Amino acid sequence: MGVSDKNAQNNTQPKGNKKDLKKPIQVLHISKKDTQKKSHEIQNEKTNSQEKIENENIAIKSQIINGKSGKEIEKSDEKTIVFNNPKPDLNRPLNFSEQNNDFELERTVDEFDFDESAFLEALNANEPIGATGETISGKVIAIESDGLYVDIGGKAPGYMPKKECGLGVITNFKEKFSLGLEMEVLVIKEQNADGMVTVSARALILRQSWEKVSSSAKNGELVDVLINGFNRGGLTCDLDGLRGFIPRSQLENGQDHQSFVGKNLKVAFLEVNPESRKLVLSEKKASLVSKFKSLELGQLIEGEVLAVKPYGFFIDLGGASGLLHQSSLTNGSIRSLREIFREGEIIKALISEIDLEKGRIGLNTALLENSAGELIIDKQKVMQEATERALKTKALFDKKEQDK
């Protein structure tokens, strides 16, 4: 075995014999046994690495299975987890969209779908019941010293304070109301944080009273009231739970108005305003309306001219007054109302309008003319023949009455 020269790698040539410079090339011998040994070690490392990865995959799969509920594992016929690929490809990331058969989870309809009707019913059950001003039927379910609890069909009962249980002072509270009593109530306050609304029987009675009074006033009805008090301006009374007022000027005899306390009076309506809670009544208007009931459209009346106004004449009809408007006076042209009638003059006219609510009677003399302006030219003749001429116009008023 030769020894390598330290200067062999240098380009310089040492001096000496040329034979000594020609030495054999050194060859590196690699043992076949060493090569096989190294190849075997690399193969073992690949095998160990692959087994390690497979063990990690098995551990991950075990975690997925363990993460499911016991119910899903026990009921294997309803939910099944399938792993078909024991050796996943490590050269690319796992793609579940391409491996539906490798990871499949079955589901049941009961757990993932829902009943729409049941869902809507649940929403409606939580919807608040009882807006302010709403009328609701309910049943008394509890009685306390300070009020009642009424079942109105909501998630919480309605509460009715004692003062809202009726009109006036209720002395026999627990005797008047019993458990299970059905009643209508009015919501006066919307639900609080607990879902409870405040209801009132008193407010509902007053609302119904205002509706009744408004209808009576519109129809020109007369009512009897009991006088329960007085002041400088007039009398006070009670009408269906409402406080009414009768001014002294609307009494037939207002000089000693205190003497009316405790007595009944027949009155008519002057003003009805539920919003301002204003109810004004009149005894004088009641007398007038009573006279109106004996009158009818097309009827010929006779009366005295009480006053001349720029728009017409007021005629006394014996306790009631009618208006003869200038538009209903004549079919001709006039320069002044006084050239036809004067105050204190007795005239005849037809009733053309009866308004019981406003207490107004409309009169007409133009319909008594046979020609336009005849009343201006020959007033005396028109008045003398008024009875016969009124018969001719009767059919017009009968038709007007039927058209109502």
C-alpha cells in the first residue's frame, strides 16, 4: 500500500529522479456491505416515519369518534362514520369534497328539519296581547285587597286596580267580584317587563257611555237627568256615569237654580266632546225639541218676525224660532230684506228643514210664489193664498223625505 505525497496536490514539481514522480493513482474502494447497510437504515427510517404518520391518523380518527355523543355511537343504524381509506395520500392535503365515501355522516330528519306551523305557533305564543285602548274579554283568577287579576289569554294576567273596577266607590269589593267571573275590560296601560298589562272596567263603561250619549245627541233625543250639585254658572248632573253641566242661561227659570238640586230635569244636548270630556245640556233646547216633534217638512206655519239680520229673518213659532234665509225668501232679485218683511209682522212660511241636533228650523217662502219675484210685487196675495199653494208643494217634500 502506497503512501500519499503531501505535495501531490501542488502544481510544483520537486527536483529529483523522474521515475520517482510516476506513482499509481489512489482509488477509493467502497465496501458493498457498507452500502447495503446504509440502504437498509434509510428504508427503516421511511418505514418508521410512515408508521408514525399512520398512528397519528388513527389518533385523529379516534378523537373524531370520541367527540360524538354516546347516542350516536350506540345507534349505529341511524348514524354511521365510515373510514374506507387506511392509507391516505401524504403527497397532497386531505380534500373531503373529493372523498365523500371516505368520510360520510348520515343524519335524521327529526334533528335537522323543523315544522313551520309549530314554529309560527311558538312565535304567536310570545306575541304581546293587549294594546292600549283594546277591549278584551277575561276571567277573574285572583282577588287581592288592592285589585284583581284577570286572565286575558296572554302569558301573564291583566291587573285591575281597585279604583278601576267600576264607577264610584265600591264598598263590597270581594262580594261584587268572585273567582271565575267573566267580564270585559279595557287595556289602559301596555305590558310591563313581566308581560302584565293594566286593565280597567271603569274606563270601558265610560267609553260606552260617551258612545251612547253621542248617538243620542245626533238623533236629537231628550234625556232625564238627576241634578246633584250647583255652582255660580249653573247645575251639575250625572248621566250614565258622565258629569254633565247645565248653564243657568239654559234653564227655563234660572233665578233660583239651587232649588233644582235633587230633582229630575228633561234636557237636550248642546255639546258632546269625549276628547275634552265636555258634556253641556239645556232645558230650553229640550222644550224646543219637544215642539219640533210636532212639526214636519212641508208644513205651513204662521209666526211673528222677531229680528231682521243681514242673512235673513228669525220667526217666532210659539216658543221656538225658525230662520227664513234670504236664499229661500224669493226667486226674484231684492235690494233690501226690509222691503219685504219688517220686525213684528205676521207671516206664513213653509218648513223646509228640521235639524234636531242643532235645534234649528229652516223656513221657505219662495216655494209659495207662482212666478219669480211675486212676493216682492204682491206679498199680500201670496200670504192670502198660502194654504192652497202649500198643498201643491207637499209632493216635493214627501219625495225629499223618502230620499233620506
